[in-house]
Amino acid sequence: MPENITRSIQFRHQASGKTSPADMHVTRFSVKEQKMRALKSLFGFWAIAACCILIPIAHFLLVPGFLIGGVIVASRRWKTGEEGNDANGTCPVCKNHISIGLEKFATLPQWHDCPECSEPLELQASEGTQESTTETTDPV
């Protein structure tokens, strides 16, 4: 079962260099979960490719595309041990509490705009990065 992790990070305003503390929420997958996610996506793409065989003319592009795409997506999922969910904290410019959705990457640094004041922010690791772990009970 995936575990949710909270990491202490910082929001840094790129122009002024001001920083403020924030938390980044990450989902960590075990090796078994990584393999299962990869196989599900691979077989999903291949099932779509099998259905595309019935489409005249277009199947010449769709079937190879989904076969190759399935291998590419599966290999990326196999290599992904952590996915970023969101980052919460206070904007160093406008001082509002903000939540930034991460694009499934848990690597730092990342660059995003503040949703309140649209200033560019860098998400970076804190000097003493701390993690706290909570188990996820997923009903699926």
C-alpha cells in the first residue's frame, strides 16, 4: 500500500530571494507497487491497441502507437518510486497561504507561480529536511 510522506521544504521568491517554510506531500511506492502500476498501464495500452485493430485505415498508426506508448509509459512508471502530490505553505511575497499542485514529480527544485499573486516561486529543500510518514488506506 502506498505511503504518504510529508517533507519540509521552502518556497523561495526568485527575484528577492525571500523564503518561507512549506510542506511537500509525496506518495512513495514499494517495488512491488511500482511493478503492478507498470504492468497495469502496459496491459491497458495494449488492450486499447487490440481494440484499434478494428478501425479501418487508422489501425496502421494507432496499433503501433499504443504498443510503443505502452512500453514507454510502463517503463516510466516502473522507475517512479515517488510521486509529488502538492506543496502547502505561505507565499514569501503576498503572505497568503497557498497550495501548489505538483506535476507528479517529487524531485526538487521545482518552479511554479504563486496562485494568489502570480510571482515565480522555487520549491527547494530545507536545510534540515524532515519527513513524516502516514499510511494510506486506499479502498480500491
